[in-house]
Amino acid sequence: MDLEITVDQLRTHLASKPSPLLLDVREPWEYATARIEGSTHMPMNEIPGRAHQELDDEAHILVLCHHGSRSLSVAAWLRQQGFDKAQSISGGINAWSLRIDPTIPRY
């Protein structure tokens, strides 16, 4: 399983059943500004303290941030912690807004 996926692949995954967990790791103000409905918000700095209590290590977890850097770091860290199906969304919510859903605000 690749560490990164595209927003086009994300769209396909979100339409599948069961859909994967979409984990948004941006700051609260970013999440309030622009988000994909149904996502779970867990800021990056809270991941180490919350991941093992709140995330299923067997689940397919798709990690989202603004442009893809934070999500790549989080997905790599999650994999090191045994979350083998964690993947980062390349380009983040910015790419989602540009390519998939222009109603999502860009910032």
C-alpha cells in the first residue's frame, strides 16, 4: 500500500463501502475554515497522545492536511506505530478544492 494517494483516489475511497477514516490533522481554525464532510478532526500535535486510544490500528486511515506535508509526516508516524493502512493525501485539502470540490474554500 502506497504511503500517499491522490485526491482522485480519495474521492474513489470515500465513495466505497465501508469508507475509510478520513483523518484531518490541521489546526482547529483551518478545520473551521474548510473541511470535507464526514472527516474526523485530530490536530497533528494531538496525534501521539490520542492515536492509540481513538484510532483503530486495523482501519484504513486517510490523513489530510492543507498541502500534504503534515499528513505525510502523520501517516509515516502512524505506520511506525502499527497503523499499517495509513495513507497521506497528496496536495491536501487545497488539491481537493482545486480538482474535486471548488465549493471548499481555499486559504
